[in-house]
Amino acid sequence: MTPQTDTLAISTDRTRHRVGDFVELTKPRIVMMVLITTFVGFYLGISGAADYLCLLHTLLGTALVAGGTLALNQVMEREADAKMDRTKLRPLPDGRLQPTEALVFGAAITVGGLLYLALLVNLLSALVTAAIVISYLFMYTPLKMKTSLCMVVGAVPGALPPVIGWAAVRGTLDLEAWVLFAIMFLWQMPHSLAIGWLYREDYARAGFRLLPVLDPQGHSTGRQIVTNCLALLTVGLIPTLIGFTGIVYFFSALVLGGMFLWYGIALARSCSREAARRLLFASLVYLPVLLAVMAFDKTGF
């Protein structure tokens, strides 16, 4: 191998690694979850022939904004991430990317995604997506260092992706869209609290004032989990009660909600890491199955 070839190979390898670091900055797995819930919202909002081009534009614009927002969040939290075992090897705390370039990258794809949605989908979908950016970066992120209520605030941007899909296909925010929002909102509380309980020592080192960090005995955390699981069990039945879904969905939501509540009660009673893992797994089963059945059993409207 000649020196020139060797140099080119090294340069190519560095470029590949840098591209990989920028991709990692967008948290692809979380973006994929955002896109799935956005797709479900879009599908549930269809009342006639499906506009697949609109769906493609919606998913692409949402992916850009979601990835950019997550990148900007890591810029804002890079010092805290450096203190936690689960995040210290991310591109920014590990020094593989510089804050300025991550900031420019995140801001560019966030703004680009919002403009894409506004111009190629509709203004309402862009406004809902902008609400996610604002609430996540300027409310939830700073509040994590100040109050345990941050988890309630953080559930808002996490609950809005299906509303983006609905707004994209319908151009309005109907009752069904807000029911989807409520289900996502209530689901996130036990899901996030289970994660918080599993990694509470890590979060404490970083200075995050999450409820599991401030509640070492786990009593308040357990009450919040059970309360939200109970609320989710009830709200999860509303789609059938308003004629949006059929009886198959109703009984599926009842069973899934009961399962989720069972694991929530188990964590509240034992406050163990194993119970938190089981609740987290239950949350990851509950949501996709519920949304799939909802899509399957959607009534014509």
C-alpha cells in the first residue's frame, strides 16, 4: 500500500467515524419511536384515500426535527452527561465532537425540518412540532436540574408526535388527536419513572432532580406510577367510548392496561430494580401493541 493510499484510507475512516458520531447525536432509536407514533397518528386520522406523499413528507420533516432537538439537548446537557456512566461515552462528553459543531448541526436540521413541514405538509403540523422543540429544550431540559415536576413537563413533548401525524393528514386537532395525546402522556409517566428508578444513582451524580432521585425510599415514585397507570387504564378505553375504535380495541386496552397496572403496583410495593426492569419492559410492550390494535380496529369516520 502506497503512502497516498494509506493516507486516503485513514481519512476515509475518520470521516466515517465522524458521520457516525453525528448520527449518534440524533439518537436514532428514539427518533424511530417518534416516527412510529407519528405514523400511527397519521394513519388514524385518514378518513378517505391515503396520501402517501404527504405521509413521506411528514415522517421526513419530523425525523429532522426530532434528531435535531435531541442533538441540541445533548449540547445543553454535555457536562451532566460526562458525569453519568450511561452517557459519558456520547460524542460530546467523550470529546469526539465539539459543542459548536454539534450546535450548528442540531440547529440546522431542526429549523430545516420545521420549514420542511410548514412548506410541504401544512402549517399546523409544523406548529405542533415547534411546540415539541420549545417544551423539550426550553422547559423540560432546564427543569431537570430544578424540580421533580420536570417529568410531567417532559411528558408533553413526548406525547405530541401522534398529534403531528393527525394534524398533517387532517389539518385540524380533533378530539381523537387529544385522546391520543392523553394516552401517550399518561404512558410516559410510569415509563420514565421506571427508567429514573433504574438509573437514579447516575442521575443524582449529574445533579438531575428527578423524582426517583429525591425519593430514595420510592414511596412517592410508587404512588405516581400507580396513579398514572390507573389513569391510563381509564383513558385508554375512551377511543371506543367515543366511537373511534371497536370492541376489540376496548378489551385489548382493558387487558393491556391491567397488565401495566399490575407491574406498576409491583414496583410500588417492592421498590426493587428488578420490578423497575419489569415495569419498563411492560411499558415497551403496552404502547406498540395498544397502538397496533387501535389502528387495526379503527372505525370508519
